[in-house]
Amino acid sequence: WDDQAWIAKMNNWQKTLYNIFLMNRNFRIRGGVLTIESAITGIVGKGTPAVSLDYKIVKGILKIEERNLKISDIYSTGRYTNGENHNATSSELKVDTFFARSGRSNISLSGNIRNFKNPVILGNISADLELDKFSQFTGLSEKFNISGSVTCKIKLMLSILSLKPFESVDWSRSSITGSLNLTEAQIKPLNKIMPASFINGKVEIHSMNRVVLKQINIKTGKSDLTMNGSIKNISIITGNNSALPVFECEVLSNEFHIDDFLIPYSNKNNRKDEKIVFPDSLNIDAIFKVKDFHSGKFKASDLDGNLKYHPKKLMIQNFSMKSLGGSISSKLTIEEIQNIITADCEAQLTHVDIGDLFYTFNNFRQDVIKSDHLDGMLSGKAHFVTAWDLSLNLLPEKIKLTSEIIIDNGELINYEPMLGLSKFIEVEELEHIQFETFKTSVDIHEKRVLISQTDIRSSALSLSGSGEHRFDKKYTYRLRVQLSDVLWKKAKRKKPENTEFGYIIDDGYGRTTIPIIITGNKDSFEIDYDKQTARSSLKEKVQKEKQLLRTLFTPASDHQNDIKQQGEDTIRVDREENAEEKASNKHEKNEDSEPQEFIIEWKDE
């Protein structure tokens, strides 16, 4: 017959199939026996004949010479026919059996290809694979050291849009089901210094859109994880790259070390070349429970929370744990925006050991007050915002914090700025100050740590004060120190000059207050009498006394008007009066019952 079109189509299909499965993967036929029995019936010159062909392959060998890889013991039987219509649409290739081996790995399959015009592939595949051998064939061995084994059973139906199987699959009309069992699977990146991961468990393919994870156990370094859940929209299965994979699971861990999953850097120069990449093609919704958690010095137990990830955004919600002698609950959002990684955290701390807190976080990278100086239980709430570039370099100008804290049963031990108060008051108890409770707020803004006005009642002294720490390690404290009568007399006996402060504030309850200012940096500090606070306190006291006098001596009918003027009064600082002026003023004051404006002399010497 002379149906050249049919012959060309058959040759095209055979060459394409051969190229896809063999030539494109550098396979070469290096052995085996192919037996063909065929029958061709029809009338020459009148249409396409009926064609049937039975084949048998025995001891077939395929090699990839470049990698020294071999597939041997290939055995297959099957039949080809062009069907009742003698054309591509009715053609079918049936594979009764196919078996091949490479090392201890083997694969067997059966199935058929129908309709060569719009091919449909039906098949059943069973395989026992050594993962190291599999990685060599697929090229993964160039990036990972892989070992272990996987057993799989797959049933598939693929609708092909052209004569290029697996390169043009109509996934909407296709299906894959089956399971994979991983046994001591090990994977370790070759170009990163990270511990190997050992994986055991079962993966079930329920449909083209859903894969189920059953008891997937992962051991990495000292860490262990067990995952149960499902993955949807897997592009490698569905071929749909526009739909984002969705990972829904529960993750349980008896012990988790975060260092097992971080990429260490051998030197700082390498770190500049490394960039953190937030995936933009993944969705995660996971519940996690960790019995023991470790990150550097930080240890915690009974971690519980919900993790959600959408492209470029990670959220941890309903998070709680026990750590540092107390409990911590929080919610955290980490997001990549315009090459900046931002973290926004709201946290609640209950009875956390403040000394351990400072020790665990390396004294928050400051040298002014350290874990050795502190003891007590910290409670409070905080809202913290920070940021890094993609190389995880901290951006200090982005750091913001608002917090309200309470410290119970606190201790301040051998804190040098406090010991420096002995310049004015020599009190041994300053070496170890104990206090029952104090409340304060701490804010961070524009590279400054601001401590609000705080009252402390301690075993050695009572004080009120505020402070500021700058990121350049300079700091300022403004304190008002109150001493009990006993301590005041004790200090006065030891240092008579304690009476020479210029102005000593009485708080109205018989308690003596001395304004102090402490300034310093990480290397040194200075303590001095705080003239600014003294002036402010004096002005405040004079205003209160002046208002009291107005209230006492102003007629009742004018009282309301005087109240309206309360905020308008000022203190006038004037020169020293001579004796005659004083006498004159005194005389005028006796004659006039109206309150007079205060005249104050201030000397800075």
C-alpha cells in the first residue's frame, strides 16, 4: 500500500516517544532481545490496512554512559493494533507487563495507550526504589545526598493533548491515586552545613487535588517532628502552576531545636551573599505542639499555637508556652515588604524570672544592666516591632516597643550606678537592694529606650525616677531618693556634707527627697545633684502653696474665678532684696490681706 501519511505518523509518534523517554535523558540501548510478530491485512491502494503487532523484550539494558548508570533485566510483553477503524483514533498500545531493575531498585507496570490522536494513558505502577539510585537518575544527587527507600503503588489515567506524553497533559481530565511509603529516607543538602533529615511515613494520593500525610516522622539533628495532614494543589501532580499549594496539618514534636533548621554561616562574608526568600507560591495552615523547645540559650516547654503562611507573610496566632519560670502568650506576624522583613509581636508575660530573661537574651545586647544585677519575677504586656534586611541585618531605626511591666520580689545587686549614690549617702544596703513590687512602662522609639516615672519602695531606700538609654550606649537616670529617718541620720553622721545639697525636697509627709542625676555610657558614669529636677520640684511646690493661700484668703464669691486662673500663674525669680525692701514688703503684707506673688532667690553654687 502507499498510505505514506499513516507511515509518517507512526514514525513521528515512535521517534517522539523514544526521544522523551530515552534520548532526552541520555539513555542508550546497550543490550537485549526484541521479538516482534506482526500481521498486516488489507487491499493495496485501498485505504489503511489493519495492523497488529505483538512484541517481547528480554534482558534489555539501558545505560547513561556519562553517569555510569544502568537499567538492566528489562522484560516486557505487549501488543499494538490500529483498531477497527485502522486509524490513529482507534489505535492502542497495550503493555501486559514491564519490569526493570537497577541495583536493588525495581519497577513493574502494566497499562495501555489509547487513541494516538488524543492519547489517553492508563497504567498501574509498583516500585521499590533506592533513593540514592533514584537521585542519580533524576539529577538530584548533584544537590542532595539522598538515601533510604520508598515503596509506591500508583494508578493513573492521563489525558495527553499531543504526541508528547507528560509534557502536554490535560490535568482536568486526568487522575492519579496511590500511596508511597518512606523507610529511613535521608536527605542532606550538599552545599549547606545542615544536619541530615531522616523521614519515615506514608503519603497517600487521594486525587489530583489532594495528598494526605499519615504519620510522617522527621528526625533532624536533635529535633523530631510528626506530621499529619493534607496538601492540595500540588503542581507536580496537577500541572497547574497558577494554583498555590495549600498545606493543612498538625505538627507534633517532643523536642525541637531551631538551630537544626537554620543555615549557619562559616564566615561573615558568605552571609552577605545569602538572602532570605519568603515563598510566594505556598499557603500553610498548621497547628503545632512542642513539648521541649530550644533556641540558643532559650528554652521553653508546652508550646502551642497556630501557624498560617500566605505568600510573603507568616502569622503565629494563639501562641503560648512555659519558659523562664513563668508563662508567655503572644501573637506574631512576620512579613516581607519591599525587601524588608518586618516582625510585629504582641506578648503577655506572667511571672517570668527577669534575671534568666536577661541572661537568655544576652542582656539584650547592652552592657549597662546585666543578668547578674537583677532578680525577681516579671509580668506585663508589650507590643514590639522590628525589622531586618534580606540578609537578616537588624535595622535599629525600625525598632519600636510599648510595654507595661510589674516586677515582684525584685532585687538590684551590685549595680554600679546605684552604688554611686554613696557619693551623697553612704549606705551599705545599696549593694543589695530588695523591693516587693514596682510598676513601670518601657518604650523604644527613634533608637531610644525610655523608662517612665517609676516609684520603688525598697529595703534600703525609696526612690522615684525615670530613665533613657540610647542605642549608642549612653544613658541618663533622674531619681528622687527618699531615705527613712534612720538611714538619713546614719548617712548624715557618716557624711555631714549631705546637708549641702542646696535644696532638699519634703514630699509633704515628712519624707526627705534628694534629686539625683546619673549619666554614663558602657565604660563610665557620673552621679550628681539634679538641679533641673530640684528647680522643677520647687516650682511645683510653690505653685501648690500659692494656690492653697489663694483658696484660704480669697472671698467665696471670687473663688470660682480664681480657680479658672489656676493654670495662668507664674513664678518670678528675682534678685535678692535689701533689708529696706524686705521691711517694706513685710509692712505692706501686714496691711493687705490679699496673697502676694512669691519672690524666689536661686543660687547654683
